[in-house]
Amino acid sequence: MEKKKDCLEIETEHIRIRYDEKPYEDSILSVGLLQPDKECDLEWYYGKNEEKNLWGTARTLDGIDGEIRLEKGVISRDGFAVLDDSKTILLTPDGWIKERPQGGEDFYLFAYGHDYRAAVRDYCRMTGEMPMLPRFALGNWWSRYYAYSQEEYLNLMDRFDAEKIPFSVAVLDMDWHVTEIDKKYGDGWTGYTWNPELFPNPEEFMEELHERGMKITLNVHPALGIRACECMYKKMAQAMGINPETEEPVEFDITDPKFLENYFEIVHHPYEKGGVDFWWLDWQQGGHTAVKGLDPLWMLNHYHYLDSGRNGKRKITFSRYAGPGSHRYPVGFSGDTVITWESLDFQPYFTATASNIGYGWWSHDIGGHMLGLKSDVMEVRWFQLGVFSPINRLHSTKAAFGGKEPWNFRPEAEKAMGEALRLRHRLVPYLYTMNYLAYKESRPLVAPMYYDYPEFEYAYPKSFLKGGDRNNQYLFGTDMIVAPITTDLIPTLQKGKVKVWIPEGCYHDFYTGMIYQGEKVMWMYRDLNSIPVLVKAGAIIPMQEQIFGSNFLKNPKELTIRVYGGENGEFVLYEDDNATEEYKTGKECCFTKMKLDWEHGSFRIERPEGMADLLPDTRIYNIEICGVREAVPKVLTEGAETDFLWKYNKENGSIHISVPEMKTTQEVEIIFEKKLSLNDNRELECVYELLNHAQGDNTAKETAYHVLQTGKNLAAALGEIETTGLDKDIRQAVTEIMTANL
């Protein structure tokens, strides 16, 4: 820091601050980047418009059909972003709140250039880390606004089991409680008394769900307080100093410590003892209280979240976004969207952009909530987006045709939806490790492409808009790029399409096995069974085979590990007790390192480090080396050769190796008789299959296929195909296949 003639100057490794020490509105306050990134401004000054902010998120999507305007985030393309904290409430050292003194300004300037990850990381260092979710939250959630009876709900779960469709969370919307009450008490929107006609034995009901390996959350609208029609009214009224005989309601007052204490101890805790695992806070009554600047939603989120961990279990709540700092209270409920392609198309952008304010655990109404239209294809695409979302929660309204049960859709859609839900559960080892990295490194599971590629125009969501397309792709964890399809099938192909930017490097499609080389932009075409999910060469994706019941919530005994060829790679699998706060000690956990040595043709699973007692005593490994030519493997356990089974799948170029059950603490190594090499994409076979199923002119298809068979220069061949009269989308689908690996 240096005091100059006309200003105070502070210089760090990255920025220079100048301030003349006058009130802000009359001052010269500026911050300059010493080494600005491309397209960054050299300097920020007080009062500067934030035209290039990359946005954050919003409170709710209730009733939205398509896009909405978002609140600002802490990153910007010009390198500077301001977070204004001048009007928020203050937390006192004893954990309570107080009104902020009037006057003055309290803002934070994030001057990080294009180091977006660093900006979000330091934002979380300042405001609080992204806490880990319990393992169950990463599975599928079943939710519907519907007056289920106890018997109906359990019968539905039986049907899901019979269809081999897994769920880990049972969400009961507001009809769990009595909703038809005497009008003298108001309406039944707020309620805390189980409906005995629908749920004659709530504890027995919840016990059976727990035996299935499911956790339970109940919906509450707390705004009307505790009224005389509630089963706990008498006790609550007495605790609040109200004569119960008067039937005077206990008003909801989140600013009253006495009310808050009794609200938890009398209303909520008994239900938790009976089986409720966490609460869905459905606050819809605005952002004002008796304390100026205090948003009741923030207060509910804060204290519900803290209370949920009072017995040492891992904290979780389920509620709407209440402004900056809300990342401390996962999970987020985005609200009741309209069932349209426009709503589906907005959600990938909305989810990824929320990371710009650290809000990494959004839960959307997968499939859309209400109104809109019935489209089997749209529902499948929404389910596939749900697989690669922070939380996968199906939800819909009571409407007769709104149910999200897969068997409500045509057979091909039903199949694809079931596969999507099963895949979500298989991915949990990968998701849980990303859950840990979100906590440890402030690295959200879903993030915009520009986090890793800030200097590439195609990494930004508006990069395709000149052609009428939004760039909706995003990063999914450390190793995947997801490009959701948000438009209907093309009649001639019975495939959907999406324009994708492939960054520099080699990538494998998670579903099809097709290999792509970047850097380029291309249309990708997929049938109803998949969307483009690109996995980096060298990536290692651990998955589990146990996807049902209580064993799903445990560290898995059988792992399937996909290893993608082309580059060296490493993955460290994180495991802990899945349910408590002990992860914060850094000791109650276990790390298993997996390494691919592409150059020397070996893959190794090292001995776990940390508390191996958290793991099963033995493990079965199914290892898939993806995107490679056939090679004979050898398996070593602690350096000694071990019997195993293996096969080669020629269709997608993968070597499948089954290692028999072994001690989890042992090291496993797979080596190959020869150097591994990448497989080809079987281009002509794939083009034939595409054309064989494509609807259109047979002569044009025949001519196009013949041109490719001649072995001409590819550019010349593709140019000649342009003249055949082949449908444009069919031509582009052919081009994808023929040029993917170039």
C-alpha cells in the first residue's frame, strides 16, 4: 500500500487499486487488472455498468414457459463483477440476525479476469463452502402433486420395483396433510396434520419406504402458522403463551426466536422421529418481514438447514433460492414450470449459469410440471437431461394426463425413460466424487463451458445465436461434456439434433462409443435412446451395479469402471459414510486412485488410502477399456497373475474385463500384450445403417452411399453428396459420422 499525493494505491500480484478516500459517489475508485485476459477491460471504476456479467440464477421458475431474466453472478466477460450486499441482514456472533444500519454501501468487487473458477472458489471461501449432499440425494426422486393414499403410494413403488425403475427419495406434496378444513381457520394450503383418510398409519408407511432404501421429504407451506385445526396446536399455543381455548392462531413469525424454537421442537421434530428425513419448504409469500432487509425464505432455509443436522446427520433442506449465499443450504427447488420445449430448452442454461453464484444443486421439475403439451419425445429428452443434472426429481401436477410414470408413454419412450433412470443410479460413484469436489474445491457438478475454455467464443451460450441456436452444452463433473437435445425428432431420420462445439482433444460418446476429434462445431444426431455426452480421452468413470434398495445407499460392492482410451488419465474415487458430517474432518473418508497409462498400455487400481473400514471387505471390478482395438489383457493382483474373464465388443470397440471378487485393500493392475490403439468409427457401416433407416429418396441414398464407397477424397465426396438430392438433415448426419474422428 502506498499513499500518493492524490490517492491511496494498493498493488497485488494481479490488481492495482486507486482510491482518493472520498465518499464513493464523489470519489475516484478504480481497480485495474495488471495482466488482463483477452477481451477484458483494463480497469473497473465505481459506477461502471455491468454489461458483460455472465449472470447467476433466479428465485423461481414458477409458471415460466421458456426464459426469464437472471440475477447477476460473480463473473463477467470484461473481468469485473460487483456483488452488492448493502441491503441484506446481518448475522450476529450468537447466530441470530439484526437489521443492517442505514446508509453506506457494502459491496464486493470480483476482479478475476477470465479465471472464472477462481472467482467462484473465492466467493465460496468468503461466504461459506458448498456442503456435501447425503448419498441418497443423488439418486432419483419421485414427486407428484397428487392426493395419494398410503396404499396407492406403496402400490406405485411396487410397480416401479417390478419395472426395475429405481428411486431413492419419496417426495410427498401437500396432500399428505389435511387440506379441507373449516373455513373459519382459512384455507388448507398450510398444514401439519397427517390426513388420516389417506394415511391411516404414517409411521408404518414411512417405515416401509425406509425398508426399500428410500428417504422421505414432506411439503410444507408455513406462511399461515399453526392454527387450531392442527393436532399440535394446543401444545404450540401454550408454548407461545396463547390460551388454546381462544383458538387464536399461532402466527408465523420467523423473526421471533421463541416461535422458531417451538416451530422446530413441537411441529417438526416429532415427525422426524416418526420417519421424515427432511423438509420441502414451499415458501411463496414474498420477501418481507418485520425486520427490514430480512427475507423469510432465507431465514427458513438457514435455520431449517442447521436444524436438519442437529443429531450429527448430514444436513439437507429443499427450498427455493433466496439470493447470494443460498449455496450453503442445498437442495434448490426451481418451481412449477410449463411443459413445453421452450421450458426444457432453458433449463440447461439456467442450471449451468447458477454456478456463477455458487448455486450448484438445483432440482427442477423433470418432465415439466403443468399445462403445456403432451410429447413423448420431449419427456424422454427431459429425463435424459435429468440424468445429467445436479438432482433428478420427477414432478408433475394432479392433471389426469400429467403423470411421469414411464408406462404412461409409448413403448419406445417408456424404454428410454427407464434406461435413463437406471443410468442415473449407476452413475452415483462418479456423482458422489463430484459432490466431494464441489465441497472441497468449490467446483459445481454442472458448469458452463467457459469455465474451462474462457478464451473460446463457442464456449459462451450466445455463440450460436446468429444461426438461431443457443449453445446449451455444459461441463458435467471433471470429465464429461453434455449437449442436451431440446427439439423434436426429425421425421426423415427419427433422430433429434443439436449443434455441438467440441474443444481441442479427443472425446468418446458415452452412449454410442463414437470417437470425436476437436476443435470444431458440428451437428450431432441421436435417436430417442441417447443425447451427446462426450467423455475426454483418458477419463475414468466409475459406476455401480447395485441400484435398488438399501444397498444402493452404501459404498458399492461391485463397480463397473469405464476407461476411455487415447490419453493418460487418473481418477480418485471418493467414499465416506454417506450420511454424516464427518467428511468435514478430512479423516472419515477413503480415496482410491485409478490410473490409465496409455503409452505403456496399463490400467491400475491402487490400494485405498484413508479409512478402508468404510468400504466393503471385498469388491468385484468390471473394467471396460473403451474406444480401442482388440488387445489381450493380463490381470495382476498385488503383482501376481489372477484368473479373469474378458471379451472384446467389436461394435463399440471396448475390452470388457471381469475381475473376480477380491479384497478391497488389494491393488489391481491390467496390462496388455501390445500397445493399445484407438478404434476407428466403422464409418461406412454406420452410414449404411443411417441411410437404411432414413426416410427419403432411395436413389439419392444409393448414390450418396456409392460416392463414399469409392474411397474418394472425403472433402470431394461430401461435396458430391451435396448434389445427390439427399435431404439436408440426412446429409448432415452422414457428415457427422464421416468427419467425427478427423
